Amino acid sequence: MTLLQYHEPNGLPFPGVWFILFTANFLLYDTLDEIFHIEEEITQAFPEQTAFYEDDKTWMKRKQKEQSRKN
């Protein structure tokens, strides 16, 4: 029996439940983040794991400064 053939006792297949939860989370995440400030709390709890974004020009300037400090 494969995972796709497995059915919950109520007759709803397991992949169907997963898809419903995934879709609900995908559709509601922005709203939930606005209400509960999820991303801010993650940033505060794990600052070393927070994504750091910068545009190309800023990145080039930072890298040039780092190289000039090394030399």
C-alpha cells in the first residue's frame, strides 16, 4: 500500500488533508503575520538566522570596503 492509497478513517485521503492545510497557511500567512508579528518574533528570537537582503550596488560597496580593510 502506498501513501496515496492510504485513507483516514473518515475517508479523506492523507494528501488531501495536507493540501488543505498547506493552502490555508499559504493564503492566511500574510494576515496572520500582520496580526501576530510572526516574522518580527522570529527575527528577535534568532537574529543570526534572519535573511539579510541588499541590492547589488550596496553589496558591491560593502565588498569593496571589506577588501580594502584586508589590504
